[in-house]
Amino acid sequence: MKLSQVTERIYKTKNDIPYIKLLAFGKEVKGRETDIDFIEQMVKKYFNTSDMVKFHKALETDPKRIKFRYKFVVDLSIINDYIDAEIFQGENDIEALLRMFVKPNHRFEKVDVHKISYAEAEHILKSFSPAY
């Protein structure tokens, strides 16, 4: 077994894919979606895997249960929060939007939105804007 096989990440579902990296990856490959070699290089760069088939399957596989690292609060009864959420969504600032909705599980825990998975982010964003 090669050392590169040991250090490569294995992705099985959307729970395993970091959402902020996925957004950065999408911006990087925009306009070059047909260049397979470039996409393969970018997947290796952003997600540290070379198994394209399993990665593609993980992008399409919904987990049976979403693993929430943090608790999320979508309370838009306060008008300021609602306006801020609309502004962040309009500017496509997903990172700020996630920071707004995600709270730590414990008092002294810090929230790192870069650890939020694709499945978590998808659930949070759908609960904020169910009409879209």
C-alpha cells in the first residue's frame, strides 16, 4: 500500500464533504467544467482525494442521519436578524450566513464554519429559505 493511499481522504456521503471548500472549489472550476484533467487536479488540491468516482458518488449521496457539529438557530422573529440574513443571501456570503445561524453546543466552544459539512449547510440553508 502506498503512503499516498493512506493519507488520502475517503468520502462516502455529504457528511464527509466540507461545504466552504466545496464553494471555493466551485468558484475555481467555474467556466472549465468540461476540462476533466483540471477538475481532477482541483479535486485533489481541495479535497485530498484522487478517487473521482467515489467523490462524485459522495456528492450525490444523502446521509441517513446528518451529523451536526454545532446547533443551529433559525430564529428570524427579530427583524434585524431577518434583514441581515437577506443581505448575506443577496450578496451570496454563505460563510457569514452560516456564522449567523450556527451556535456552539457548549459555552466556551468556538464555532468554525469551515468544519460544517455539505449536508449540514444544505439543511441549514433550506430551513432558512424553504420557498426558494
